Amino acid sequence: MNPDLGALQQLSSLSQVMLADARSSDWESLLQHEAQRRTLIEALPTDLAARLPAAAADEARTLIESCQRCDTGIRALVACRQAELRVVLRQPAGVMSGPEHSEP
């Protein structure tokens, strides 16, 4: 197997794991996997398209498109989480709600 195609397969696998992390709100794992993926991306040659044999180009394109679909899903889930955190962070510090926290 072409090593560049193998790296793209690893990239696709990591992207799928990251999407699963985001779906389960496992943000720590998401960050760890994203760091692994970034390292893998940085190791890919800048002339990847030129280096791949024509027979591997279609598979490479499919793997890259899979990564892009995962990224779209991850971004949507992260955006939802950021919106949730904005709501929480807008609550004044020290303010607790509920009857057990009421002043007499």
C-alpha cells in the first residue's frame, strides 16, 4: 500500500473517532485525537496529489471527503457546546438558583 494513502486512511479513522468523541461530549478525548490528527496532517507531503499514483487518487479523494464530512459534524457539535457554555458563563458568579439557595 502507498504510505501516503495509508496516512489518509489513518486521518479518516481519527476523524471518525473525533466525531464520536464530539457526539458523546468527550471533549478531552476530542482534543487528544485532534492533536494526533494535526501531527499526521503536518507529516503529509505538500505535493500529495502529485505523489499519489492515478489508481490511488480516487481512494484518496474519498478518504479526504470522509474527513471533511466528519469535520462538518464536529464543528456543528462544538458550536452547540460553545453556545451552551456562553449561556452558563453569562450567569453572574455566585448566583445559584432554586429554593435551597434562597435567602430567608
